[in-house]
Amino acid sequence: MSSAAPAKKPYRKAPPEHRELRLEIPVSRLEQEESLTDAERMKLLQQENEELRKRLASATRRTEALE
């Protein structure tokens, strides 16, 4: 009698559309913000908001496609 354990499936990385998106803020950017003018900060925040809107729209499309 052999003790045959069930074979484990190999690990598979999730496809890109199933992966969690992580927002990464470079440290150097945080250091630079202290020396920026208000106008420059506003521009950076507007760019960040636009990127977040794009990510939200993408996540919404993926969620709707799964439903």
C-alpha cells in the first residue's frame, strides 16, 4: 500500500486583468513636493486625479464584465 498524496497543481500567476493595481508614489516625489509652488502642487494633484479616474473606470469595466 503506497501513500500517494494528491499531486499539487503548480502555482500560476493571475492574468493581468485579475491582478490588483497598486499605486506607487516615488519617495523622491514626496521630497520634491515640499519645494513646489501651489500651482505646481495643483498640477500634480490634477494629474494624479486623472490617473485615479482612469484606474477606477478600468476597474469598473472589469467588474461589469464579470457580472
